[in-house]
Amino acid sequence: MKGPKKIAVIILAGLFVYLSLYTWNLRTGHLDALSSYTGLDVSGAILRPGIWVADQVSNSWYRYIYLVGLKQENDDITAQAAELRRENMLLHSLARSAERLEKLLEFTPPDRWEYSGARVIAHRMGPAGALDTIAVDKGSSADVEDDMPVVSLKGVVGRVLRTGAATSTILLLTDANSRIAVIGAQHRSPAMLAGQGYGKQLILRYINQNAPIEPNELLLSSGLSGIFPKGLPVARVTRIQRSDISLFLTVMAEPLVDMASLEEILLLKRTPGKLPDQTPVSEEGADGAADQ
């Protein structure tokens, strides 16, 4: 019975203390004032870590949102810069193309010939190509015909090998199957200029040992074959070699046109109703020396 009595005593004592404090607080109000101050302090002590955690989370979230927005903005600026660079390159390319086309418009065709421009769309040069050729963006629908002369502002490029409806293949001057009758601009020595393939110099055939010709002499189309008009610049002599066992000189030349860098060309066509500059020479055809 000692246990229940002890508990009862403790309860009564606690109740007495509580009633005493309650009565004292009603008279003085000190406990209310103490609870107000201590309650705020306790509440502040409890809430302060939570507020700090909330502030940190909020700051971290805002920094994340800011970084995400900054990255998106940076990506947009990078994309815009790339687009501006692309447009700048395109404008430069168009400006250079317009400049080249403007120069082409200044080309004066030979008498009784007319010309039209075309853009190079493909190259097939080098050891891997069966022929030294280029493709242009004009064909039979634009009145392009086989064997039409092809030139640039610097000189002869070649001739039309075959035509399609919208494109044509040009056999270049450097191809081993190419032949063109030429004449020296200074000494007027006639010869047949032949290609030897990609990366090789041109060779002049059928020049007599005593024919006057000099290094750096300009070679012009002679017009004897009836394909090329007379007087077009073709090549320049680079080397002359004499032989004791041959009736002809060995003469090397280089084309005036850089075939690998061609972007636009000019197609020459005889004016309708006009005769060729000169009648083709039968001996040239018999020797297989006609332009091809």
C-alpha cells in the first residue's frame, strides 16, 4: 500500500503547488510575463534553424533557376552567333561570286561568236578520273551542243564533250584526249597542243626544228580546226628541247587556266548564219591532229 499512498501524496503536493502558483499569478501576473518572454525565446530558438534551412533551400533554388536561365540564354547567344557566322560566310561567298560574274560580263567574244555563262557543279580530275573533266549546270535545254568551245577570262578551258538535258560534261585542255591547233603569238609558228593528263604539262607537237619559238611565248588558238575561234589565249611555252634524231622540237607548255579552281565558265557558240573563221585543213585531219 506504500506505493499508492506515495503517488497520492505526490499528486496532492503537486496540486497544492499548482494552486499556490496559480493564486499567486492571479495576484501578481509575474508568471504570465515570464511565459511571454520565455515563450518567444523558445519559439525563436526552435524556428531559427528551420528559417535558416528554408532560406538556404530558397537561395539554392533561385540560383539553380538563374543558372538554368543563364545556360539557356548562353545557348541562344551561341546559336545566334553561329547563324550570324554562317550568314556572313554566305554573304562573302555571294559577294565573291557576284564579283566573278561581273568580270565575266566584261568578256568580249570573238567576232561572229556569242557566249553564255555556266556554273561548275562537279570536278572529275586526277588519277582516279578516267578523263579530266568538269560538269556544268547547263545542257541541251539551254542550247548547249557537243564540241562547243569552253573558256574563262584567262583562256581556253576545253570543249563540251557531251550534253544532258540540264548538265554538260566539259573535256579539259589537260586531258590526254584533248587536241587544239595553236599558233605562237610572237613568231606565229603553228603547232598542235595536246594534253598529257592531270598534273602534267601540255606538249606541242609537229614543230619543225628550225621553227621560231621562244620560252614564255603565248600560244593562241589558230582556228584551223573550225571548233575554236582564232586568237583565244590557250597556254604559255615553258620549255624547248631540240633533238638530233627527230625532225620536230619537243616543246612543253602550261595552260593559262587553273582547272582545279574553276567555278564559272563561258560557253562559246557561233552566231547563227555565220561561216567558220577558216576552212579546216585536210592535212590536219589526215594526221589525226584535229581538235577533239
